Amino acid sequence: MVDAHRTFVIVGGGLAGAKAAETLRAEGFTGRVILICDERDHPYERPPLSKGFLSGSQERDSVFVHEPGWYAQAHIELHLGQPAVRLDREAKSVRLGDGTRVHYDRLLLATGAEPRRLEIPGTDLAGVHHLRRLAHAERLRGVLASLGRDNGHLVIAGAGWIGLEVAAAARGYGAEVTIVEPEQGPLHTVVGPELGALFTDLHGSHGVRFHFGARLTEITGQDGMVLAVQTDDGEEHPAHAVLAAIGAAPRTALAEAAGLEIAPRTGPARGGIAVDAGLRTSDPDIFAAGDAAAFPLPQLSAGPPAGERLRVEHWANALNGGPVAARAMLDQDVTYDRVPYFFSDQYDVGLEYSGYAPPGSYAQVVCRGDVGKREFIGFWLDAQGRLLAGMNVNVWDVTEPIQALIRSGAPLDPEALADPSVPLPSLLP
């Protein structure tokens, strides 16, 4: 039986929201749980949208967090295709796009992020794409298959994770691919120049062309269709489709309009909804998790200063953050202190990355294994020899010791770190 005297509302139908709803029921909450989703699809996971589903190796049904019938069985009230348009903190209510007002006792904002848009002429052409939602991936999958059949050209703006993963999928269909990136290499803000060359070589060996140090200035077309792109260095590239993969912005409009604290837009917080270690916002009855939340990382001895907030846009953050927020809503004493983690698959390369090491934060990069064969672990160390981040490439079952070394904050011997004969756990103090 559902106890109608308490109502917990979750705004956001992604992985964080779905896992929060699941956790509330698993922890014995018997009140109403209302999950508000602005998409018409049931909550799903996003990594397949640029990986298995996009490449055709995963079916559509495999992306969903739960079977559709689970929500009714768990007494989760779903509002699909209904955006939340206003948050009234005084009345403790959320107004939906159709005018419905939903009362809450506790509220979780799991509103996620949205792709940044190209602000150049030509973005209204039919062949310009973004990738964030399942509908985007379905459309893009058909486009890539068509480009492959017709020897068509895809131009990708941005050599980040999404851009590179889509490039790999596109080449799998046989499409021609050019990536335009303003930095001098791919993944500059994540892996830096030291290991960025790995991805340049990987994609180059599969026929992807890079155009570094340039930005798109115009997309040209005829009869509504894309024909080419122009860059700010005067180059022109043929294109039959364009993907904007220039990052994402947290969806904070609801929180901002309601007067909740927003983290600085510069630095690692990148404008997320400010939360404490228990994912509580500046309102004691409102919580935030997933891509939209900026949380403190007090457990890391190296990296951001203790208490500085970080916003993370990856699957593991939603997977783990949603349950922590749900327990906090139940007044449990919880702390969200996960080491940031993500994974990527490109061609025959699989990798996992743990930690946080933006440009300027590390003093050296140490590699263990064979970089040329793409079977190695890369380590980013600060000036004191402390581990900021580690990336294992086609090397498995090492995430746990890498994260333990990051947490330890212990100075490490670079020679021992680079020696495959030295077990990683033995380096722990």
C-alpha cells in the first residue's frame, strides 16, 4: 500500500532519476514517488547512444533502465512527455507543461544536461545533428547508415568523447568522417597532449581526417540539405551531415528561477546546481544528482581543493548519485564521495578513466605497458608525485587499485608506477 501522506518527486527521467526511484522503494519508502520525464520514452541509459546502439550492435530495448512494467509494479507514478516548467519552493510544488501542479515533500532535481549549440549560419539545415536523446541517436543511426551506403561525408565539430565515439560508429558504416577541433589535438582537456596523440593515430588509422586549430564558421547547403562546412582558417570541407559535439550545459533553469544556489560557471563546477556532500541543495527539501549537480570532493588529497565543487557528465555519476540522493531524501547520513569514472569504446580500443586531471593540474604523465600496441595504463601525477587520474586502455581489472591510489594521496615512485612487474596495490601506503 502507498502512503499518500508523503510525496517524493523526481524531476528528470534519466539514469539518475530512475535509480533514485528504485532506491526509494528498496529502502522501504512507502509514500508516493512521482517521476517527471520530459521525454516520451521510459528512462534509459545514455552511453549506448554514442556506442552500441548507434553502431547497430545493441537493440533499442537494451538501453532502458527498467522494463516498462516495473514502474507500475513498484508504484512509481510516471509523467512521460511532461516537462517541469516552474518550481514553487514556498508552495512546495512543481508545475508541468500541461498546467498540472504536483506537490512534493521532498524533491530531487535530476535534470541532466543539454548539448551546446553551434551559433553559426546554416544550423537550421536538415543535416545538422546533436546527440543527447534516444530520438537523436535513432535519427543519427539512420543517417550514418545512409552516408555509408552513398559514400557520404560526416563532419563532426568537436574531438571530445562524443565526437570520437560517433566517428568510430560512422566509420563502421563506411561513412567518410572529418573532425574539426579548435585545440591542437583530441580530448585536450581530459588527457592532454601527451596521450591525445593516441586517439589521433587510432582514428587516423581508420580513415578519419582531423582538422585541428580551427572552428566551424558556416554550414552551407542547398534546398535545405548540407553540402559543405567553412572553417575560420578559410578551409572548406565537403559534408552531407554535421554533428555538433562541442560539449553540454547543465539544465539548471528550473533551479535558477527558484533561487537555488548555482555553482560558478567557470572552473570544475561548470555552473551546476550547488549541493553538499549529501547532494542537498541550498533548500533542505530539495536535492540534486547527475549531470546537473556540482558536488564537493573532500576525499581527494590531490586535484581540486577540499570543498571545491565538481560537475561530472558521465554514466557512473548518474548511476551512483541517484541512489545517494534517494537515501539523503530519507534522512540517512550519506556522503557522495565517488572518484569520477567513465569508459569509452572506439573500434578495438576499450578504456576506463578514473580521477580528474585537467590541463595545468599535473606535472607528468607516466605510462605502464605498451602505448604503441594500445595496451597500457596512463597515470597523471602532480608535482608532489600524487596520482590525480589513471586511464587503462585495453587493460582490465585495475580500476579499483587506481582509484585507491588516487584516494590515498600518497607520493608515488614514477619508476615503480611504470613497471608492470610491480603490482599496483603494493604501491598503497
